[in-house]
Amino acid sequence: MGVASVSAPALAQQEEDEECMMCHDDRTLVVEKDGRRVSLFVNYRAFAISVHGNEGCTSCHADVDVDDLPHEEELEPVECDMCHDKAFEAFEGSLHGRAVEQRRYLAPTCVTCHGKHNILSYQNERSPTYVMNVPDLCGRCHKEGTTVSELRTISQHNVLENYSQSIHGDGLFRRGLTVTAVCSSCHRAHDILPHENPSSSINRRNIASTCMQCHAQIEKVHLKVIDGKLWEEKPHQLPICVDCHQPHEVRRVFYEESFPDAECVHCHSNPELHKIEDGQRVSLYVEPEKIAASVHAGTSCFKCHTDISRTRDPLCLESGKVDCSMCHSQQVDDFEISQHGQHYARGDSLAPYCTDCHSDHDMMSSDDMGSPTFARNVPDLCGRCHR
């Protein structure tokens, strides 16, 4: 049986590495840096099976000349972008990258997540970036009780604890499904951006696209509730995924909505509640009993009155009319090309709107005999204007 040959470059690299290990194989080798003792020991066995094991020491430590040893005690920092330019560019513009640039205490670098000489492929089960290990990796800094969590104020709490009990955490930890969502699935790995950034994967405008990476049927399923295409077109007017499915507590059931009906009823159940519009007193009173008997009985207030915000007081201030096309797009399209719709678009004060025929909070199904749109009642309905 023949002996496998070793290429000349590989042999030269091996000889170079052996030169390096003459010193760095010593576990007692340390230097003083910024008042701390830093070990310069390298576990060559770990390095040899790492993703860089075939590259050799000087591929990263380019300022070392093995023909002129010992080298300077203070080497230049390794520049990962020599090989990983796209990942590094994304990292530089991220929250982590900007923190490094600002020399923030505890700001993570490439080494923080990937390691140094023992870097393993993200497909290796022992790698901290392997999908099963990502929550623990991120949790080193972002779980409660860590120094980072104490230095930074964030709106979400018990993130990892809640994640572990969510449908995503259940899929990962209990069922071992490596296709389930982990931190980097939603927040990304290198280009982690704040949710206010329009380019962020968790920006309100991008949430649907982020969720659709795994949940491809989102728009098709929600056509029963909302016109699917509007997820991207009107993200600030429509409830998005995380309004009902809280991001770190996603379960198989709907959570309490961001704007519980009780908040609305607290004010709007007052018969005296009103506003002045064009000099006219307009009642804002809503009878809870009428809603309970209407076709929208199971629909939360904010799913129709979407233009509300906790930055306002009251939160529904100047919220405007309900856009019925969110759920009834075909009917609204038909209305807009009709005589009624065209007159309404021109601002005709006598032109009917959806609520003129269907009512608002006490809307009934056209199959209900008491509904003005029930077949037998339609002549009377139209006769209100056309008699």
C-alpha cells in the first residue's frame, strides 16, 4: 500500500507552523497587556481541525516572518476581512460593529462568537454558531444577569427564558428541529441593526418578509383576515406578525393584542364622548352590546382601527376612517368604480360610504334577516336615498 504524498506547499506550511509552535506550545507563555496577563498558548490540535487548519499560522498573522524569529511581541490584530470581506462589511455597520468602533466596553468582535484558533464551521455540532447552540451563544451577553444586560436598557425581558418556552424554542430544544428559528434567523448573524433602521430585518416594514423565510404561507393564510399584499404596502397601518405573535414568546395561540379592547371601551362606552368636526358635534360613543351582536364580534378594535399609537393621548387621536379594503378588497374595488364610489371620490357630500349601507359597529351579515342588506330589506335600504 502506497504512502500518501504531501504537496510541497502543504509541507512548507507544516514546517512554518512547527516553527511557531516551538514557542506557542508552552502553556506558561503569557504577556502583559493593558494590565492583564494574556496567554499566548495555542492548542495546535484544536487549530489543526478548525476551519483554518489547512491555512497555517501566517495566513492570518501576516506580519510574522518565520525566517526572522522571535517576532515582535506586539503583533498587528488579525484582519478577518482579508478573507471574509462581505461578513465583515455587514458587521461594521451593525450594532455590534459600531460598538467596537466606539470602543464600547464589552463590545463583541469576531472572536467573541467564533473563537480564535479553534474556529469550527457553523455546520459542526460543536461550533458555538451551530444552530442548536446559537441561543446559548447570544445568551452569554443577552440573558438576564449578564454584565451586558445590566449595562444596556432593552424593552424585552427574560428573552431566552421566554424563547425556550416558545414554539420556536420547543422546536429547537425538545424536538431537535434545526430548521426552527433562532436568534440569527430573525436578527441576522452579522448585520444586526436596530428595529428603527429601515434596513433592519426586524423593522416593521420588513417583519413579514423575515417571518416568511420560514412561514411561506403567511399572506395566503391571512387573506381570510386581511388583504395579503398590504403587509408590505401598509406596515404602519396594519397589524403585523409581532403585534399578535410576540417576538420572543411565539406560541400556538394568539396573545393578548397590543391594544386590548378594554382600553377602547374604557372611553368609548361613555355616551357623552364626542368630537367636534367641521363645527358639528360627532358622537364617539360605541355600544359594546351592538358590537357583541355584529359580524365583527370576534374582531379586536385595533384590527379595524389600525392607525393608533401609544405615542398619542388618547392613542386613537386623529386615527381617521377605517380602511375596509384591508379585509374586503374586492368589494372596495367594485365600490370605487361604481357610481357611488366615483361620487364619493369627488367629495360629493351625499355620496354613500360603506357604513351608510352596512352600518359601523352593529354591522350584520347579509344573511341575517335583520340586516339592511338582507335581500328583502334592500329596497328599503336604497329607498332611503332614491325614493
